[in-house]
Amino acid sequence: MISHKKINIKKGDTFLAKVRGRMTANLSNELYNIQSLCSEVAMSRTQLYRKFRSLTGTTPNQYFLAMRLHKARKILSRPDITVAEAAYRTGFKNISHFSQAFSRVFGTPPSEVRK
């Protein structure tokens, strides 16, 4: 007999894979937001936040921002990509906001990663 806890973990893995897949597919879409994600996974905002936080310990917004910033850091390792281009490719429309968030997470401005 399968325990109840194993079933929940399996469902959690499926849920997280679906959410992460939707986020990954929309990394460069500056208009994609949590409301869009809610529609795609057929959950209310409250349900999504509650379930996501219980499984990850963070909010969907924080997780999506981290995904975008990590992707931007990877993009910035290429010498032919500018900071603005990396920001736009990862869904940021405001370069200043991108630079501040990047610096806050990685402790260094995005321009330093390019050097």
C-alpha cells in the first residue's frame, strides 16, 4: 500500500513541474505574470500561492524572478550580449529594475559579470 505522504509528494512534483514549465516557456515574455500562470494551471491566485509556498518555501513571484535572473546571468557570460539585451531577453522592460534586482541577488552589478 502506498502511503498518503508519497502520493502528496508525487502530486507536488507534477504540480511544480507544470508551474516551472510554464515559467520557463515565458521567461522572455515581459507581459507574463502570476495571473497568467494562474489561468494556465487553472488555480486561483490564493490557491497557487498557498500550494507553491508549501512545496517550495517561497512565492511564485520570487521563484520566477530568480529564474529570470539566473538565466540573465547565463546570457551575460557571452561577450556579445549587452546588459540591456540580457534584461530584455529575460522579460525585464526596465533596465534599472533589472540591474537593481541582479545586484541584490548576486552581489554584483550585471555589467561586472560581462567583464
